[in-house]
Amino acid sequence: MKAYLDLLEGNSKSGLTTKDYTGVEFIVKNDEEVEILVDRFRATTISGRLEGFKQRKRAVAVSDNQDASSAFGLTKFILRVPVLVDPIPDHPLNDLTCQLLPVEVQILTLDDHQIRRTHPDAKHESYKKRQFKRLFPAIFPMTIYRPFL
């Protein structure tokens, strides 16, 4: 759905380039623990920077994703995780050759997790419904389907 929405909105100039990663989610007690965990992840990177870092606070308008709910907050970023690959004969690294796979990390507080579970607008299924409502007219244009509805 993300790829089709990007195409409809003109965000994808060279075809389907939507980034959708494997993800992990951490739920911690409070905002202070979010910062501690983020600092630990930053310490694992050479530059101390986290790719695509976004921190959303509750009840603040979401500017980067029109389908996301502002009812709950979250912190998210991309972490490149090294994964060993099959050894390449005569490679100088021998059996230490690895590939960096992108993983989306999301961190929520207990309060934000509870809001996401109980607030109708913040549930993941509501997010997917909002996406589908934007995509529906492109899949089922009124000019074609109106006579059948």
C-alpha cells in the first residue's frame, strides 16, 4: 500500500522505491528510559547518529506521515545491523564478510503503548484504514464503478 500511495502522490520519481524495513519495537517505562535506550543505540554507531531519527510527542501534529495518529508518541530510527554472509574465496576478510541490513527500531513508553492499544484513532488497523481510504479512489475510480454501486 505504501508503494502505491507514493506513486499516487508523486513521491516516487523512479518507480517503486518505498522503504519498508523489518522492524523491532521496544516498550519502556517512561521518556527518560527512551532517552537511555536511544543513547545506547547511538553508542553502537561510528558517528553517534541514528539514520532517519524521528521523535514524535503525543498530541503534536504528525508532519511526515498524514495517516499516522497524533494520539500517541514514539521514537523511531533505522539501525544497520551487520549480518555475516557466506565467505568469499580469497577475500581479505576471510569469513568476516558481512552485509548491513536496515532494521526499523521503534521505542514507545508504556503510556504510549496503552494509548495505541485502546485509543480508536491510534490503533494500527485504523492507520491501515486511513491509508486504504486514500488508495481506494485510485483502485476503484468512480467513473468506472459508479454504475455498479
